[in-house]
Amino acid sequence: MTEPAATAVPETTQVPPARLEPDAIGVAQDTVIGMANAAPSVSVGLTLAGLAAATAYASGPIILLTAVPMLIVANAYRRLNLWNANCGASFEWVGRAMNPYLGFITGWLMIAGSLVGAISGVVVLAPSVLAVFGASATSTWPNIIISTAVILVMLVIAVVGIRITARTQVSLGLIEYVILVGFAIAGLVAVLGHHHGTFPITRGWFSVTGIGGHGSLAAGFLIAVFMYTGWDASVYVNEEVTHRRANPGRAAVMAVAFLAIIFIVSEVGLQGVVSPARLQANSASALVYVGQALGGGGWAKVIALSLALSVIASTGTALVIIARMAYGMARHRVLPLFLGNVATASPPPPPPVSSSVWYSSWPPGFTSSPVQSLTSSRN
């Protein structure tokens, strides 16, 4: 009796799931990403007049004092990242350390806040670009076309991958910071030289209560905290940074420290270029106005370029970190699973941009319990 021939069963090779590209960027690039998300030029432009008025020209000490708790928070992020390096960051940390439901809410708040910040930043971009080319800043269609084009270009860069994103951020950042700090130094020289129309430096500039003690600590701190917002972007790309547990936290701390230096130099150097009355009268475009006062229309266009680069950089960073937040949450099945897919050749594209309307509803694809995955992982 013959035995039946054995049928060969082909071996199945298990392909590991695609993930974010490890060791793609270094700590210096990660630091620039954190700084870019804070948009230094935009922050200075929006707060220059308001901070000078609120602190009675004591902006320097207030920004320096605000840096202390910011550095403490950044160091806490560093320690948390040493514990758990995950691109979900605050969603993951809060969910595991405190409560999964709180982690879920934290993740949604971070996505919503970053999305609103990305969109609102683009609104001020087009007027700055139009000012560079001497066109009307109130033209409707040019504003729409420029804003849309910038979002699409930065979206394409984000889709291509984190490496080109980091290189783009470094290039934009170098130009922006050189322009901003250069103008601040020129402004400080003009003030110290008592040029016509400048507001002289007094001892009140170095007191926390400002000139004549008329400054408000509370108002000053609120504005200064707003300026620092965004440095935490460094930890949301932690899975793609070399030494993913140590370097992202270091980058966050360094981002806060460098932002403090840029903000102090810029605010102190530029707030006295024109009189308080003229500064407040042009508070909506204070940075461009100060640039024009320093060197005429040509210099105003250069500082407008710095503002435009700042918005472009922060928009690109926002697209990247929103994608990482969504990816980190989708891996725990608290967002639809397709948001947790990664192309083998590149990191995940930023889905929140193309599906911002989707985020306003509860679509199919969620698990029955939004935090079931985190809960089971804790147990």
C-alpha cells in the first residue's frame, strides 16, 4: 500500500508592521522643530506692543521669569520621555500614569489645539507675503491662494518624510532667526544711541514691575506663556530621533532655553525703537512698523519675510505633530485604524489636514470602548 504524497506547505514569512523611521533626525534638528512650532517671529510680532504696555517695558525680566517654569515643565517632559518614548506623548503618559479616559481627552485636546493653531497661523501669512511684494494686504483672492498654496506645499513635505521636514525647518529657521535677532540688535543700538524718535532705556526696564511700578505681573506672565507655546513639538517626533528616550527631552529643554534668549533679545531690542504712543497705534503690525522705522520700506519687507517664514515653519511643524498624535492614538484603537497605518517608504501623511471635518464627528472604526486598549495595557 503506497502512502499519499506529502504536499509541501509554503512557508509564510511574517512581515513586521511598518512603523515610523527610527534614528532619522538628530537632537539639533529636533530642537529646531520645537522652536519652529513656537513661531518666534510671529510670537514677537503679536506681543511686542501688548507686552510692552502690560509690563511697562519690563518685558525682559518677565520673559526670563516665565522661562523658569517652562524649563521645569520641559524637564518633566524629558523625564516622561525617558520612561515611555511614544509619539502619542501626553496622550500615552496621562493614560498610563493617571487614567485612560483622561489620556483620551488629553489626546483629543492636543489634536484640536494643534489643528486650530495651524489654521490660525496661516491667516496672518498672506498679508506678510503681500507686503514683501508691495501688494495690497487686504486682497481676498491673493490671501486665499497664498494660504492654500503654503498648506499644500508643507503637506507634501510632511508626507515625503521627517528627514526632508527637518531639513526644511532648519533652513527656514536659520533665515528667520538671523533676521529677527539682527533687527533686535539694530534696534537696541538705535535706542542706546538715542536716535530720534526712540524711547530711552531706564532702570524700570529691568524691574519686574516696569517703569514707575505700573507693570502688571499677571498680564505679563499670560502674554509670555503664550509666546512659549509650541516647544513641546520636540517630543511628538521622539520615535524618529536618535536615542529616542534621551534626545527628544533634551531637545525640548534646549528649545525652551533658546526661545527665551530670542524672545528677550527681540522684545528688549525692538520695544524702544519707536515711542510708546506710536507702538500702540500700530500694534496690529508692530514688527513690520518697527522695521520700517529702523530702515524704511526695504527693512520692513525683510522683517515681513521673517514673519512669513515663521508662519510657514510653524504650519509645517503642526502638520507633522498632528499626524504623530493621531498615529499614536490610532495604535491604541481610539481613532480609526487607518490613521495608524504607515507607508513602508515614508512616515505617515498628516491625515488631520485632509480630514479636519471628520474630526468634528464620531466616525465608524472606533472600538466599543475608546480607551479599552490603554486600560488593558495598564492591567
